[in-house]
Amino acid sequence: MNHADGNIDAERRLAKTFGTAARPNLHVRWLGRTEFAHALALQEELAAKKREDASLEDQLLLLEHEPVYTIGRTPDRSSLLGSAHLPHPLFSINRGGQATYHGPGQLMGYPIIDLRRCGQDLHKYLRWLEQLLIDLLAHYDIAAQRRESLTGVWVENRKIASIGVGVRHWITMHGFALNVSGDLSPFNHIVPCGIDNVAMTSMEKETGAAFSVSDVAMALGKVALEQIPNLRAAQEVLPANV
């Protein structure tokens, strides 16, 4: 996607949908280039609606951001290495985890999913997100994997995707960031995910091929629709006061 896509009217971006007819319980939406604050407000709105109405469909928002740094709800902010030196805006948000960078060339995935339909199992949800990305990357002949005690997706010892989620009343927010292409140097201003000396990589860097974030998003959406039954395999739990 080129930068001009970021100027598309927000309502037109939000109207773009795909892949919902066959499996109406997961609505996959491609939002294009979206300001971080706008995407955060949209997540909060959708999550609030789902907390009020458990019958609403789960959603997966796929998008790119303008350059931004984020950090989760932690008193330890050492991964920022201070913040005055950062070349892009910083947001403190309600997810787990340390500092990371988001920007053009990175596919963001924000699932708004009711885990009461998935056995109220946060560990299973995190592993489902990792597997989603591992299976997607396999389509591009990239052999990705998990690493023991390190949430995310790796190619050997190089991190290609980061995961940080927020859950309130069993409704998820935030999600994953997959490095597709573009400049990885903004990661050098922080300690990515709080992991010292971590090497960040991308689909482009691993293969030497060019990728469109929108094309990868479309492929990811299809994999998600195929795999959402695996997440929901557990018995639904719908108490009134989670």
C-alpha cells in the first residue's frame, strides 16, 4: 500500500469488508492506513458494544499505522530507554508487554473477540494468535516458530511478529504486529518487547521479495476465518458478571 491510501476517507476504509459470508461469526475488516488514536478509539467502541451485547459477532481489524511507539500497562518503562529521544509519538495503552514500534510496512491485527465463547482461556488465545501467524508465514515459505517463554513469532532467533493483548470482561483488544516490509530502524530507539539484543526481521528481509501489506492482510484474513473454529473448540462460558 502506498502512502496515498492513508488519505482515504475513514468511513470508506471502515466500509471495506471481506470474507464474512461463509462464516458470519468473524467479521474481518481491512482499514488501510489508520492513525493509532483512531484505531484505539474504534477498538474501545467495539469492545464496549460486545460487553453489552454478547450476541454481536467477533471482529478482526487489519490495518497499518503511521509511525508510533506504544508501551503496555507496566511500571517498568526501561524498554523505552527514556522517551525524549523517540522520533515518533508514544502511546501508553491497556495491553500487556513492553515497548514496541508500529509503522508503515507492518500489518496490525486487532481481534475483538469474546473469550467467553472460547472457554475463557487467555493462554489458548495467545497460542492461537501465534499459530495464525506461523501458518500465514508458511504460505510464503517462511519457517516461523514459537520460542519458549517468549510470546510472539520468530524465524530462528529473529522476531518477525509481536503480540500484546488487553482483555476486559473477557473481550479482547490489541493483538499482533507482523513485520511485512519497510524500515525496521525505528526499533533501534527502544528495547523491543523488553528483550535485550533482540534482532527484528520482516517477511521482506527473510525472503528478499516485495510484499504488499494489503495482500498479506487478505491472506491473513482467510487463515483467520479457517482457524477461528479452533479457538472456539472449548465449551462456551457465558456468566453474567465476568
